[in-house]
Amino acid sequence: MLIIVDYENKVIYPYDLKTSGHPEHQFYKSFIAWNYSIQAQLYYELIKQNIEKDDYFKDFKIADYQFIVICNSTRNPLVWEFKGTKAITDCEYGEYKLPNWRKLATELWYYLSEKPRVPIGIKLDEPNDIIEWLNKYNNI
């Protein structure tokens, strides 16, 4: 992770450097496949919580998370911005639903503390609806 601070305009720019086996212009596919939205939102929240506690930085704004991507074979670095960085719920873009880290943290806590046999929402005492799950959880 790379953080650039614009002290004059009071803006913090978070970046992540990504190497890829795919051309840089195809990064959006990796973004979906690897759920990089979770990383962007979580890091944003961590930065936010820390600057809120600091008298000097508490008035700074945090820009949307950006990824600087380079492929070893093409070596044509590109910057990609995620405008859903500050979202506090899942983000939906057409057919893609990107889970928010808060939801995943809640599920993780459930799994660690309750040690369930099946995922949250799966019914053990009655049939589960396949169509409901296909519509609800596609692309997650």
C-alpha cells in the first residue's frame, strides 16, 4: 500500500500496487475475481479511523482508493480508481455484487464463535430454495 498526502489541500490518496499476469487494461476482471473492493473499503476505513484520532490529520479527506497495475509482459502501468471505496454496504454494478467488508466481518465472527455446520442463511429444518440463492448470491 502507498499513501500520498497532499498537505496543502488536506487530502490523503491511498494506492495499492498490483502486479498481474494479464494486460493492465483487463484489471477490472481481476478486481471482480479477487474482490479487491473489500481491500479498498477496509483500508479506507482503517485510514479513516486513524486520522480521526489525530489532531493534525482529523480534518483531512481521503480520496477514493486507486490501484496502480502493471503486467510483467506488457509493462504498461495503468491506474484504476474504485469509486465505491467509501460505501458501507454491498456495491452493485449491473450483474456484479461486491460484498462489503463489514458484512464479511460479521460472517467471519459468526463462523469463529458459533462454529456452524452450514453458511449463514442455509436452512437445516426446511428445504432451501435454489432460485432464491441463485438470485441472491450470484457473482459473490
